[in-house]
Amino acid sequence: MNKLSIIIPAYNEEDRIIYTLEKSLAYLNTREYNSEILVVSDGSTDNTASVVKGFDPGQKVRLEFLEYHPNKGKGYAVRYGMLRGTYDIIMFMDADYSVEMSEVEKGINLIEGGADIAIASRTVAGSIVSQHQNFFRELSAKLYTFTQSLFLGIDYKDTQCGFKLFRKETAKNLFSKQLLDSVIFDPEILWLAKNEGNRVKEFPVTWTHMEDSRIQYDSLRKSLFVFEELFRIKKLHKLRR
């Protein structure tokens, strides 16, 4: 049975993608179902392509490398991959392996139990954060989540954890409507899901903050950017109508 498509957006990930693929492939090859991993290079300028293409995915996993230039943003990369996933459940995960692949079974169970979307959370009961981000980033995240909840009316304490699963038809519908190319595509997708009446379930995960993030909020300007993107969501979709 072809069950799971996994999208991994990658921008200059020649180093971290090795560990992520090794761990992910090792786990997936022990499952009863078949799966595929689509690594989407978001305009990488390093050796990400040759590293990914050099992997032996094993007997039960199909590994595909997708690439375009120039760099367009994480949201664009995820959308590019999600619209090309072919199996029953399509998910995306971050290239830094902050959430282990084994956690996927929780999301699969929720989808098979009737949910349209299953999102990993670092804040719901049962979740474990084994290494925290710095104080400023965690404070900014709390302020952002509060603002997001008021503005979009989506009541999730953690929308930015990069580990989300979708029923195939739900993924195709929502990501075809996505308009943001930046990292703030997650709340846009969840807002669209609310408007579509999709059933969303959260599940706890063990999460570890990985250093050397490709997305840095190391200045006030960069931190303000996420709020600017958030406030664009409704306007963009209003203009689209």
C-alpha cells in the first residue's frame, strides 16, 4: 500500500540533510506501507543536489529530488512539493530533523481516524521540548501566536512546528490556494482549512531545537516581517476573489 508522501524543503542543506535522510529512510523501511520522500531544493547553491541523489532509499521508499532557481522561500518550496506528492497522506517536515520520523504514526492514526489534517505541536499535553530556543525567540513566538489567534481566528498554540500531515485531497485543495511564499504559510493554510471546514487535530511530539537554522530572527526587522506577512493573509485572499 502506498500510504505516505513526505515533503522536505531544503535550502543549502548539504550537511543536515544527510542525517535527516539516514534516520527517515531507516525508519520508513521498517514500516508495512510504502512511502516516498520528495526533497525540494529552494534554489540551493551548495551540494544539496548531489548529496540527495547519492542516497539509496531502500526497498520501500521512493526518493526524488526536485529543484528550481532562484530561492523563493520556504512557503513556495513546501507548496511545490505538496502539490506533487502522490500517496494517500501527504506531509511536510523540516530538513533539520527536529521531530523524529517515528512521530509520524501519531499523525497517520489521526488522519485514518477521520481528521483531514494532523499537526504536530510543541505545546499540547504530552509534548516534550528537549532543547529550547533562546528567550527572545520564544517570547516573540508567544506574542505572534496571540496576535495570530485574534487576527485569523485559529485557536492553535503552535502553528509553526514543521511537521504536518494532510489527507491527499485536502492537501491538493489547500496548497493550490496558498498565496504566501514565506515561512508564514502555515497559519495561512490553517486559516484556509478553517474556512473550508476541514477537521484539524493536534498531536504532541518530542521536539529539539536545532542550531544553524536557515530562518533567523536575529534583528527587529526580521521579527517584524512575520507580523507583516500575517496581516497580508486576509488581504491577499480578498484581492484574489
